[in-house]
Amino acid sequence: MCGIVGYIGNRNGIPIALAGLKRLEYRGYDSAGMAAFDFKKSGVFSIKRVGRISNLEMALGKRNFEGNPVVFHSRWATHGQPCDKNAHPHHDCNKKIWLVHNGIIENFKFLKDKLEKEGHKFYSDTDSEVISHLIEKYFQGNLEKAVARAIKLVRGTYALAVISEDDPQKLVAARFSAPLLVGVGEGEFMVASDPSAVIGNTKRVAYLDDGEIATLTPEGFSVTDLNQVQKEKTVEEIEWSLEEAQKGGFEHFMLKEIFEQPDSIKDTIRGRILLKEGMAKLGGVEGVKDKLKEIKRLHIVACGTAYLAGLVGEYMLEEYAGIPVEVDLGSEFRYRSPILDKESAALFISQSGETADTLASLKEVKENGVLSLGVVNAVGSSVARETEAGVYNHAGPEIAVASTKAFTSQVSVLALLTLLLGRQRGMSKSAGQNIAKELFQMPKLASLVLKENEKIKSIAKKYKDCRNFLYLGRKYNFPIALEGALKLKEISYIHAEGYGAGEMKHGPIALIDGNFPTIAIAPSDSVYEKMISNIMEVKARSGKVIAIATKGNKKIKEIVDDVIYIPETIEMLTPILSVIPLQLFAYHMAVLRGCDVDKPRNLAKSVTVE
Ligand code: G6P
């Protein structure tokens, strides 16, 4: 997500931290900023610029400042549009405390209201600013003590770095559920959200753990817990090259993003599930809640993988919210004549928020005066700006062209919307609680699926020379069959067809033979028996079958050639788990075939032309 770099030591920290920030550019960002203590003037100065880091660099170059300590930040917006005002560092009322923050503060609204009542003046739309005001509130001359008191009140995730004009020989950093490390040099120390930011300067690092606060001075650094009790930290040597560090030690961004899913799903649902009430809280649609209650039909419009997430949403919303849903490809919707009446709403799903066909369809909907909603990952993107209301994914930047973590995040948002709309339309509290409880488990269950990686790799080795695959699924896992086939096509260039298993007899069954394997998504759900019949039909024609099944189902092993198990959950949420083995299978097939996984031929991450 966002990037943090800080420096304190015996040199001018500005060029050092700026170079570190540039090494984080690959993560994606929309604005950048810095604050530094200027010893000549005995004060902190700050510059923030929307857009590229080079804009910040240019502004800095013009002024020729020297600073120490310094904090730099590249922002990937979650709360508030990308603009100078919302860029980090954020300051307190007196512009003395300057803070950079990665993560999401769940209770920021509550804290902000309270601080405003106490007289604090806010200037940005971010959740992060609230922490600088909290630190201001508790500051009594010692920065780390004020930080410790402030973050005890904060709920959510954070990696932060702070400097203060009134305690200027310090750089204080703290972490909870967002990565942060201390870089250890000779007479100089750094903090960074990612090892690649410090690698040019030092390879010695100490990784902070949750609930730890680090205080850096030019002489050294110390780490305490939130109660100011000292902690011992080991300094490790990074053995990665810069490129390896950027991929977090994974061979490709795609694999890194697949493995990020427990975290990205957690970030998507964070603060949005009300377990006791069996309800979802979605701030971005709060303003149109009453309108949503009245709609008689929902159009979902998207492209590529986002479209397939929309298809999963159709099953969820129709079954649990009782709303008729139509899902369209952006490229079709814009040219057909959909019935757009005032009783409809349209939901646009897009990772980038810039896909041309999705945007053109949005324009059409707006011209017809229909309520438009977005499910978007990139904050401030065109779809986010143009829709009336919506839900951000908070999945973090996705770099690999093949979408993985955005998909599971989109499906998670659709499950939240189902909960919200379902409860508005007669879903019982206990049914809501059941969905809420299961959705809350998804990050943990997703991490269990990832444990199957080695097994999936060995299955891919077995099938690597096959030139064709059939993917079959039913009901909630019909769109997953399409998504599994799409992933394989996109990155390994192997021909794959996704089909509703019941449709197999109407065509694809003619293709089946010993060299045309089938991947059957067969969790223990309401259509399991039907799936088994379809699997038997494939087997009867000498077809090899790889099944995705629910853990504990030993019987299926007797029928199919290979099984990949996923944990048990409620039927509507199985797609979030069943898609992960298919992402991994496509990934390993592509690697085994020597394909450029992160940049597949002929494809673009964001399709901004028709
Ligand atoms: C491209 C990408 C896909 C993505 C699709 C829609 O084809 O390669 O991964 O699903 O565009 O993109 P969007 O940004 O609108 O979700």
C-alpha cells in the first residue's frame, strides 16, 4: 500500500529518504510528501505533491533544504481523494508534530469527533490525521511517550513514523498489523515500510512486531512495548537483491498478491462487519441506504475478472437479498438497450476504476438518472468519482496483470452488500449473524488454502504438458470455473474453457479424452451431488479430473485423479476459497512453461481504450 521512509543520523536525510521512497514506487501510489527538521531554522518544513514522486523531488530541488530527522511518504489513498491536502505527512493544530501513516484507522470518526469537540482543528479527509492530533493531545515534551498514549486509543492497523519540533532529536515509529522495520547504519538509522527502501543504505534491519514502538536517535535505537517496557531486538542481515526485496521474497508479484489475500480480505472487511447485529456497516453507501431499500432491480456492470466477481454477487444477492440482479460486461451493456428505470440501481465493479467500457456504461446509466454505485480498489479513480456512492476494496495496489487479490476482495464486498441489502429486506438477524461470522473467518480460512501451495505445484508438474483444460462448476462456483479458466489462459497461454457443469453435455463433453483434463470445483454444497454426476461423465470418457473439494471429503478421492482441499464454509462464501487453488494452479503452470507471469503477452493491467 503506502510507503514510509524516515531517516535520522549524521547526514542530510533528504536525499537518502527520497532515494528510498523512489525504490517503493513499484507499489503504486498517488501522491507523495515529506517533513524534515531544519536545524538552521530550528523548525520543521514540509512539502506534499499529488502525483509522481518526481513532482516532490522537483519541489525539493528548488529549495535546497537540509533536514534531519526526516519522514517521507508515498500515499495510496484509502480515506479521501488523492490531493496535496490529503497527502502525508499529517500535522497537529500547531504544525509541530508530523506523522506518516500506513494502514486504516477503524475508529477514526469517533476519535475525530471527540478531538473536534476538544477544540482540535482538522484540515484533511484522512483517517491518519487523527493520530497527529492525538499525539499533540498527549505530548508533554517526550515524543515516544505521547505516541504510546495516542496509539493505545487507536483501533485498526498502522505503521507510523513521527517527528516533532519540540523533541527534535528523535524519530519515533510504531507498528500494528502493517509492516515496519528499522534500518541500522553507521551513525544513522532509518525506518521503512519495506526493506527495499533501506537496501541502498544498509542491509542490516530490525523488524518491528505488533505493539512495538521504536525510538531512533543519531546514537542508536531502542524498542518498547505500548507500556514503555524495553524490548530486545535482533538485527538481521537482508540477503535479498533490490528486486527480490520489492517482491517480498516471492518470485513474482502475482504469487506475492495471491499470498497477500488473507491480509487483503482482512483489510476489505475491517470495521465493516457487525457480528452481534448480523449486519454490515458500509460508510460509502450510508447516504443512499434509503434509496437502496426501494430498488427493484440491480444491474452489475464490469469487465474481465471484476465481471466474474459480479456473477458471484448475482447468486448472493438474489438468494439472500431477494433482489433481481442482471450482470453485464461493460462492452455489452453500453451497446445493448438495458431497461434503466428509476426503480433500478447499477453497480460498477472495477479494480482500477479506469476501464473504458465500464466507464462508458456508467455514463449511460447516469444519463438515465439511475442510482450508480461503485466497488472500486483505486481511490479517486474515475469510477469512484463518477458514481453516486460506493465501497472501496482497500485491497492495496495490485501490480501483476492477472487479478487475484482484487477478485477475492470484490467478492467479499459483494458479500457485505448482500448482508446489508438482505437485512434491509427481511433477512433474519440470526441468518445475518451466520453470514457475518463466516465472512469474518475468511482471512483465516484463506491462509489455510495457501498451505496447499506445494501440493498444487506438484499437481501442475503432472499436467504441465496438457494443452487444453475444462473448468466446471455449478451455482456459486460456476463463475469460479470461468475465473479459473481465465487465469490459466491469461498467464500460461493454455487453452481453457470454463463451463457451468450442467452445460457440459451441450458441447464441451465432445472434447473430453485422456489428454483433456477437467478441473471440477465440487465443494460440499447444495449442488455437490450434481457435480459428482458430471465428474463421473468425464471419467467415463477417460478424462482426468482434478477436484477442488471440502476438507474431510475422503470419498471424492476414490473417483478423481487429484484433489485439492479447501476448508468448510457456508455455500455463498466458497468462491473466496475455491478460487485460490485455481490462481495457484495457473501460476505454477505458467512458471513451469517459462511464461512472463507478471506481464503476460498482449494484456494490460488497466484497459483504458475500448
Ligand atoms: C484487464 C485486467 C484484468 C481486469 C480487467 C478489468 O483485462 O487484465 O485483470 O479484471 O481489465 O479491470 P478493472 O480495473 O476494471 O477491474
